[in-house]
Amino acid sequence: WWNQPDLCKAKFIGELLVPVAPFDQKSGRETWTVAFAPDGSYFAWSQGHRIVTLVPWSKCLKNFVGEGSTGVGPQQNSEGGTVVPVGEPREHTIDCGDIVWGLAFGSSVPEKQSRCVNIEWHRFKFGQDQLLLATGLNNGRVKIWDVYTGKLLLNLMDHTDIVRDLTFAPDGSLMLVSASRDKTLRVWDLKDDGNMVKVLRGHQNWVYCCAFSPDSSVLCSVGASKSVFLWDMDKYSLIRKLEGHHNDVVSCEFSPDGALLATASYDTRVIIWDPHVGTVLLELAHLFPPPSPIFAGGANDRWVRSVAFCHDGRHIASITDDRMVRFWTIDEKSPKAIAPLINGLCCAFSIDGSVLAAGSRDGSVHFWACPKGIASLQHLCRMALRRVMSTQQVQTLPIPPRIRSYLSYQDL
């Protein structure tokens, strides 16, 4: 696919750099995670050395358009954060006390009640205008911060090893799931003062990543030993294991309509699954010819570090050890655009899907414009339908087989 005439270079729009001394090349500087706030107000990244930086996304984007790039060097207080006055969001930092591996934004929706029975005895009452940031740390703790003030709200302690990833339920219930190297996932109810609701056990090795489906009913968790698990989050039970990868699986994300699941692995592939029935719909290969399972299961220079689904439901981005960022579309098996990135570790699309952010080992973040394209009316209708219908329900519709196949994404 390198010789394709329509393969273009993604447009680089800017970067956030961290000032560093020439001799400071040791580990601990990595940007393990980047995240956009659900309302698009803030962008956050772990810039290494215990520090999380939050920048107003609109201001950041304006700086890129006007100046091309910007440096980062905000002041912080001794308590780990700067107080932000009421009004326009301002850039600030949070000292989390240990290396930060996972980040997740969460916003409160008061109409979504807590699952806890003792609703009258809560220490915290989260308002609708409150924005939270969860940080997963090297020491196994999960700290919850108020984004606007930088104050520590909760300190969740139960994991016995690194908390590698965090995800909030999209329904605004403030249910938080943490994935850890202690081989477990833990479910926390922040509306119940951060009490732990459930421990999900089943992984035989490290858990690298977890992601909720858009309707918050299903959780995907991926980890070492080729594992991809799907969990029923109403019953807190295992639905199924997805088998197809040949090496550790390190990243996962659902499509906006919940009909697709993307997983990234060290086996040089991104697999697009139908999570409702557990079948493989598409494989995005990063090495040609495709490696044998034995080679894919070992060390190679095409380890896929991260995968992200764009909010248009059509574009996917992947970060790989071959110093490349790739932009894909779900209807093609070859990249639509590429860009160079040295030592990339993670990526995430902005809420409107126009920008991809990628973190690297030196603590910096790089940004590219997502390849533009107008979604077809058929795709928009398919997404609208699949938000409320499972694959099994689509298969029972009295419609022509070709349309049924399209709605089931079986034409990928």
C-alpha cells in the first residue's frame, strides 16, 4: 500500500512540548495517555514525572492555527494544582504524586441515579457543571480530581499493581472502571463516594486497556496473552472471549454506534470485531506480507501501541513501533493517510473528530488533522439504526439480504 497513488500525508497542525534538560533521558517522561473532555473543553496528557497538564482545547487549537506549535510551562502550587478562577478555562497542571499511566474524564448527570441504596449518606454531591479527571498511578492508586480547581476529591486504593487504564461509563452515572497489572478490573461508583462495586476477574495476565460501549452496557478489556474479554456491566459477568490475536492486546475502543470494536495488538494488526456476535469483520495489517502466527507472537518492529475510533464512525487511527501514524477508513484495508511519529505510545480523537492527538516517550504530544470526507447518507442511517439495534436484531429484519449485510457491517 506504500505505492498507492491516493495515499497522502496527514496534515500536521502542532505539538505540545515539555522543556527538558539534555541529560534527562531516563524513563518516567513517557506520555502514556492522552484524553479529551466529553464537552470538548479540555485536553489532558500525562507529560511524565507525575505531572498531568490540562489545557483549554479551543485555546490550544487557536495557537496551532496561529503559531503552529506551543510550549508548555504553567505554574503549579505546592498542593498539586492551580486554582482556576470562575470564567474562561485556564491551563494548569496537577502533581499526582506518582507516574501517571491512565487518564479519563468524567462528567456528572444528576438524572442518572447511583446504583447505591444509601443515597442519603454521600460525602460528595457532584453537580451537572462539574468535570472530573481520574488518574491511574504507578503505585496502584486511582485519584479523582476536580478539573476546574485542581483539587483532589477521592483517593481510591485497592489495586496491588500499576493502574494501566481508566474509563468512565458514557451515560454520566460516574461509574469508573480501572484496569491494572494485578490482572483485575475494578468498578467504582463515584456517586457513592468512590466505593468499589465489583472486581472483574478472568484475565490471567496484565490488563492493558478497557473501554465502555456507547450505551454503557458492555465493557471490553484487553491484555497480555492475546486476551480480549467482553463483560455485561449490568450483571458484572463475562459475556465472551474474542479469539484472533497472536500476541498481547494493548488497546481497544468501540465505534460511536457500538456496532464495531477495534483492538490493537503487538501481533502487527488491528482487528475490527462485531462485539454482538464475536466475529472478525476486518483486519488492518501493518506488515506485509502478513507475518506467521509464530513471528507475530514475538518481538517485531510493527507492534501496534494504540487504536482510536473517530466520532464519525468511519475513520480509525493506529500508532505503531515503525514510527508511523496511520489513518484508516472502515471500508478499506489500506491506510488513507500516514504521518511520521517517533516512539508513539497512545492516541485519541478530539470530540468533533477533526484532530488526532498522539503521545510519545519524550512526554510530548503531536496533533494532526483527520482526513476529511463527507459521510454517505447510507452510513449515517446505518449508524443511527445501530445505536439502538444489535446485530441479532438486524438479522431478523424483513429486508433484502444486501441491506441486511450493509447494516451488519458485513461488507467491510
